[in-house]
Amino acid sequence: MITQALAIKEPGLTGLEEVEIGQLNDDELLVAVQVGGVCRGDVEVFKGDESVPTPYLGGHESAGTVLDVGAKVTRFKAGDNVAMLGDGRFRDLTRVKEAQAALLPAVIDDWSEWVIEPIACAVNGVDVANIRIDDAVGVVGLGYMGQLVTRTLAVTPVRSIAAFDIQPDALERAIESGADFAIRADQDVDEIERELEAKIFRRPMPESYVLPGLQNGPLDVVFETSGSAAGLRLASRLVRVGGMVIMFGHQRGLIEIDGTEWHLKGIHVVNGSPMSAENFHQMFYRAAAMVSAGRIKLGGLVTHSRPAAQAQEVFDASGKPGYVKGSVTFGDIAGVNS
């Protein structure tokens, strides 16, 4: 069977290609893809990441409608809406293992609000943080993933969520996502801490625990979601003695950290990437259930969405002012509602 797929043909250029999808296996679903989220990884290939050859068939943040099921599939039927794991799903039709699919509501008005894989990453990051009742939590970096972490934290029993970024619109968006406070991150760190101190109650700490020259920050847990060295330094400064820093953002290559600060503050540094999950499929199922139940809402974050034939516009906009998240829509298969 032949289907149309969106490819990054070469750096800076997208286009459609015909690809063979093969025979449906007994443990698979045949799905008409309705939407695919544009991941930062897809954007990096588009911008010329030399480690990935082109043409590149991306798309691992997809959802769609089941057209057919294999003989051994028990959890799904034709007509079901599903979110999917797995790469290469920027295409009209795709085969997916039953274990890689999660059920979505029967009626979906805006498919861009049902890109589940990224929120599953946020759910996993919050899960590894072992959030406790009354924790004061910070999120440093408020791009798309930082907003998702904020929205996930908003349904946990934290006392407060403080959000940090250098962009005013990102700070405003964080308040809409559930943050209690939003603070500019491009000011002096002492001023950031004073502003934070005026907004939250600092957990008492015996003075003997705080060594001379080190700052006992006011936050119990800080998520570093910017993927920048500056963000990691700010997170390390704002966390309390014995607190936790979640390295959620992708820190690329070699980074410089203050080992003295980490050691003498007793900071618990935890990798919050999806690869830290013992079973990411379970995080995916949990995230889909939370979004389906309305506990976590994904609306308002996709700023650029186009049909596959016009995907070039989405990729061209990525990284420019006003861009938060992009998606590509499909759903042109006869008999499938988009």
C-alpha cells in the first residue's frame, strides 16, 4: 500500500514523497494520521543537523483514527481515535503496534490539542522528581516543553510554582499554564532571588547546614527546561540545600557546572529526560488518560499548523518570534473526519 509522507528532503526544504507502508501485521493498527507535532529534533534536521541524513521521514508526536486492526488486536477497533508512539509518522497512513497506541476521546474538534508524546515526557519528568505535598517548585525555561511541565505540576500537590524566562510572552503564557509567579530570568540573580523571596515562604533550614559563601535557595525542586547552561546555573542557585534539580532540558555537549555548589549544597541532580523512564509506554498511557479526562489541557500552545503540503511554512517559522509549537495536519483520507 502506498501513502503520502512528509519528508525533510534536504536542510531547509520539505516536500511530499510516496512511500510503501507494507502489510498490516496481526498485532498492528492501520491509522489515518490526523496530526503530527513538530519536535525540536525535526527542526534541527531541517536546519542542517549533519548527524541525520536526508531525506528524513520524521514525526513521532502523532495521533489519528483507526481504519483497520490486525487479527490479534484486542484494545482497539476501526473508528477509534488514538495517539501513537514511534517515529516516521508524518504521513497519511501508518502502521502502529497495539502497545504503541493510546485511546483518545471519540469526538475531537482540534487535533493539535491531542499531541500526547510531549506531555508524556513532561509527566515522566514530574514523576521522577518525587514531588511532595507543600513543595515550592520552579521551572526555568518556558518554551513549549517548559509550559507542559508547568501544566503537569499544576495538577500535583505543590504549594507554589515559580516560572522563569527571558521572554515576557512566555512568562504570561506560564501564568495561563498554572504558574503562581512569573519572573524575568535576564536580571541579576540576587534580584531574582529577592523577588522570589517576596512571593513565597522559605522552608526553615538550620543555619549550620548552609556553609559560608553558598546560597540556600527558596525552592525545594527546580526543573531546568531551557537546555541552556545559564538555565542550569540559575536552577542550581535557586534550589535549597538538599533540594532537587531536574535536568529536563537537553543540555547539549560539554557544559560547565559549579561542582562545589552542587556538592556542598547537597543538591540531588536527576535526569528527567524520557530515556530515564523505566517504562515510557506507561508514562504515555498515563498522559493520554490525564488529557482525555480533562485534567491536563493542551490547548493554546500550538502557534503554527498547516496541512502537510504546506509544512514548509511551519518549519520556516520555527525558532522565530511568536513560534512556540508547530504541527502538521493530514486527515485527507476519504471517510475520515478531520
